[in-house]
Amino acid sequence: MAIEKVIVPDIGDYKDVNVIGVNVKVGDNVNAEDSLITLETDKAVIEVPSPFSGVVKEINIDSGCKVSEGSLILSLNTISSASNADLKSDKNYLSPPNSVLSELKSIKKTQNMVNFAIPDIGDYKDVNVIEVNAKVGDSVNVEDSLITLETDKASIEIPAPQSGIIAELKIKVGDKVSSGDPFLVLQIPSNSKHDVPLSKNEPQQQKYLNETISNNNMQLNQEEKISYIKKIGVQNSKNVYASPAVRRLASTLCIDLTSVNPTGRKGRITKEDCKKYVKESIKLIQSNNKNTNLDFLPEPKIDFTKFGEVQFKSLSRINIVSAKNLARNWIKIPHVTFHDQADITDLETFRKSKKSLAEKLGIKLTILSFLIKVTAFLLKEYPQLNSSLSHDGKSLIIKKYFNIGFAVDTAKGLLVPVVKNADKKSILEIAKEIIGLSRKSRAGTLSSTDIQGGTFSISSLGSLGTNSFTPIINMPEVAIIGISKSTIKPIWNGKEFLPRVMLPISLSADHRVVDGALASKFLTRYCSVLGDIKEILL
Ligand code: CAO
């Protein structure tokens, strides 16, 4: 048994470096290469490994103190000095691993050189670089356009993320790039207030987040990703046991390492621990976002019995579920509702003339079957209204099938069964399906496929009354039509007033997807086709 003193090895030109972690305590059994202390310079975190195996006898430094090469760290009772002799004979035994030294040297050399990657450009991959608007040596200001990318849909300017002098441009015209690809090294003036350490490079965070999300089949929109970064963006990772590689990963992901549950040897945090922490944080945000981030006042809790007699009535499961869906849809979708009236005089004449024919087939031919058919017909003309917004809000998913849902009022609540492929069905077939699906809705026998796959909805209150109303969009659809009660109105034909059957129609559209002009065109066309139903035969 011998007592060996362990000192701070050659750590380059650094002096008075902060000790941010003492990873062992008196009495610990350590093996050669186990990390003893963690140092932090302004550019890197360095683990100092033990040169010997042994038992810690005395520790001479503490977290928070400053050390330089040669400072005494601790004394070890070596188990077998013979077995350590080999290590001592290696003249490098007091130095950090070569990888750490070379990293330190390269950091010194590249001081004020900051690497930048292509920022988040959405789901696009391998996008063509069509222009490079700057060259090495150019002095650029933050937000100056550096390169232009071209996707099949749009061209994207990539601006300078900071002011500085271009030291290296890693791409040229004709290259293909994706988010996170390195593209620029900027020399930043040392007095720049905008110095951003590479470790906090947002594209890296975005890239890793995107990978984590897709590897785990998670769906997180841009807003949720940002709230993730904000939520865990606290850098307080001192006094934890983690290798430089893990610290780098944690720094890239803005992880507070003190919050991470270590599963490695001797309480060491591993990369897997960090990844697990990210996944859990994302899940937490998703469940928090099930509520909203809006700063609502708490709902008032009132004892109504103080004011008079009340009766409690339990809500059905359908009531409870649709209340949640409707509340989410109303809050999350910016609805704009447009109102118009269709002259359905001719349509009603035609429908009534065919009612007895339909009845012979056991079918009740109501106006709703015509509305479903016309909707499917016009969605082909206006595909944007037959779409959904992607989760990241950056693209539209336009559906090439036309499945029209219709609201059914049942004793247990509102249900929306779906007439699939309405564009391919005759009006009689649709009418028959409406009867079947309405019956199943009211009997509570709808299957899950009966209510899935809708691309657009209709809510008809025509048999009940009302002049107009605001139908709530059925997320992830982007528009809905509400039908009110038709009435006979005097309509001016240029010469005289004529009694016409007018059907009030309300179109609610998601303003993120459908702007006012498009909604107006669609609704005007809708009324016009109902006015001359023969058009759908063309
Ligand atoms: N204007 C005037 N009368 C109308 C009408 C309209 N727009 N639509 C229907 N009617 C009247 C007609 O008299 C019609 O009978 P005829 O066809 O013989 O003339 C009768 O109502 C047909 O009503 P119906 O209910 O049997 O059939 P439908 O196809 O019109 O509607 C259904 C079916 C399932 C949509 C309906 O029963 C229903 O549940 N509607 C309520 C939907 C709802 O609650 N929406 C609100 C959602 S938001 O809370």
C-alpha cells in the first residue's frame, strides 16, 4: 500500500480554472481513468481522470475553487503500487486523454470562430442551393441574406445568424442541404455582445428534437418545441457526474443536468439518460398542452343552491367528449364565418317531384343528401377546403378523397357520422346512407369507421329553425357548412319580386388555411350550384 498524490495534469494554457465538480469522496474506491474532478473553462468542460486505482484518502480541493496545472487534487491509498507502476511509466499518465487536449487546442485556435448550421427549414431535405450571396472575407450583418435555397414550393433565404466576417462557407451553388447541415464559420469580433456558443446553436437543438420526436412517433408542433426549449433551457449542470460528451449533448439540448436521473456507473449521467429526459419533457409538454397555454382566469366555482333550487343532471360520455373537442376546436382554430342564401326553389321542386320515387325504394329524399353531393362536387374545385394543416403548421395536407360528415342530434349528444366518397355516390345512395347512419347514431350502434376519415362537415339545423349560426370546425378539417331553415322570400329578378325558397348557409373556415376571398368564392359558388343543381351533371 502506498500513498500517491494526484495533481492537475497539463490542461493547455489554462490557469485558475473553475472546479465545477468533485466526483469522488474520501473512502471511495476508484479505478484508473475514473473521473475525479470536473473543470470548466470558458470554452470547455474537462474531466480529470484518476491516474491510479486506489482508495481516496484525502481530498484537497472543493467544488468552486480554482486550479491550474500542478494543483494538488487528492491523495490515494493505492491498492498495489506494482500494478500502478505501468501507468506511472507511461509519461502521459498525468495528462487528460488526447481527445480532450486536441479539443482544447482547437478551441484556442478557433477562438471567436463560430460554426453555424442551416436553420430549421421545415420538413424539406436535400434542398438545392441556388445562390450564394456572400464570399469568404465578406463582413456581414446579422440577417443579411447569405444563401438562397429552392424547394419545389418556394425559395428560402438563409440569413446571417450574427454579424461578423465570413471565415468559411461550406457550401456552393448546386449543393443540396438540410436543416442542421454545417454551412458557415463566422469570425465574430471578440467584443461582440452577440457571441453565441456553438453548444446553444438552435438548429442543433431543433435537429436533435426533430430526430427524437420522429424516432418516438411523437407529434410536436413548432410551438410545443419552442416551449420545450424554453422550459428546460436552464443551464445549471455543475456538481453532477457526467462525461464531456454527455455535457456537450446536454448543453446542445439546454438540459439542466441536475434534473436528469443518472443510471450510469457510480451515478454517472449517460447520453441515454439525457435522451430519456428529453422524451419525458416532451411528453409532459404534450399533456400540459392538452389544456391550453392561454392565461385564462380560473373558472368560477359557485354554489348555485345559495340562490335557489337546482337539479344535477349527469352528462353522457358523448356530451363530455364532444364538449372537450368543441372547446379545443373553438379555441385553437381562428374561425371566420360567412353567411349567404341559396335560391333552392328549383331544387326543391325537383326534390319533391322525386320524393315518391325515392319512397318506393324506402329512401327519404331530404335536402341534406343534395347538400352532401354538392359539397363533394365543389371540394374538387376548391381542394384547399378539403385539407388539414400539418402539425408544424408549415404545409397543407390536401385530401384526394371526399368524405362528408354530418351532425346528428341524438338523445345522448352530438355525433358526426361520415358519408365516405360522396363524390362517387348518387344522391339516392347518399340519402339512403344518411338514413342508415342517422339511425345508427340514435341507436348508439355507430362503428368507429362510421365516424372516421371525414374531410369536411355539414351541420343542418334546417328542420329545427334558426336564420344563421356559427358552426364549429371539426378539427383537423378546415371548414364546415351550417344550414338553417329555408323560407320563402320575395326576391327581385330585375323586373319584379318573386317568391323564392331561400336556404341560409353559414360557412365557418379556418382562417389559417382559408382566407376570406377563398371562403367567399366557395360560398358564392355553393349557392350558385344549389340554384342550378343540373351543373353537377356536367
Ligand atoms: N329548411 C327547412 N326545412 C328543412 C330543412 C331546411 N334546411 N332541412 C330539413 N327540413 C325539414 C323538412 O320539412 C324535411 O322534410 P321533407 O324532406 O319531407 O320536406 C324535414 O325537415 C327532414 O328532416 P330530417 O331531420 O328527417 O332529415 P334531414 O336529412 O334534414 O336531417 C339529420 C337529418 C340527421 C341531419 C337531422 O335529423 C339532425 O339531427 N339535425 C340536427 C343536426 C344538429 O344538431 N346540428 C347542430 C350541430 S351544432 O350543435
